[in-house]
Amino acid sequence: MQTLHDNLRTEREALHDLMAGTATDAELRAQHTEIQTLHREVADQRFENMLAIRNVLTPEQRTALAERMEQRRDDFRGQLEGRRGNRPFRGSAE
């Protein structure tokens, strides 16, 4: 997983460099496609890891894990809201 994350970070940095330079649209699209591919690989690996963990848990442990994951999502959302402050969501019309 760490290698995939490192590769993804490297490719994102490369895209930023290309955007600032004189790269063609085709080169930018190719780099974007590479980032999408790596992102998908990270997501697929994360899913496979979750399946492997799930397969060794009891039903009670699965329930506890689901509750912990929900709490982490809520905590993360709260952190995002705190960072954003009173600014409207980027996609809003405000």
C-alpha cells in the first residue's frame, strides 16, 4: 500500500509540474489517466484488505468494526467542517 501511495503522490506532483510547464493537452491527459489508474489500484487494494480483515472477524467483531469506521467517518467530517469554517462548499452557488 505504501508503494502505491508513494507512486500516486509522485504522479500527482508530475501532473502539477506538467501543468506549470509547456506540456501538451495529450501529455496532460495521459498523466491524468495514470493518476486515475493508480487511484483505482489504491482503492482496490484497500477493499481487498478490508475483505481479508472481515473474513477473520466474528459477527460481533464485524459490528464493532463497522461502528468504529462510522465514528472515524464522523470525526473526519467534523475536522473538514472545522477547516472549512464558514466558507461555503466549493460547489455551491454562494
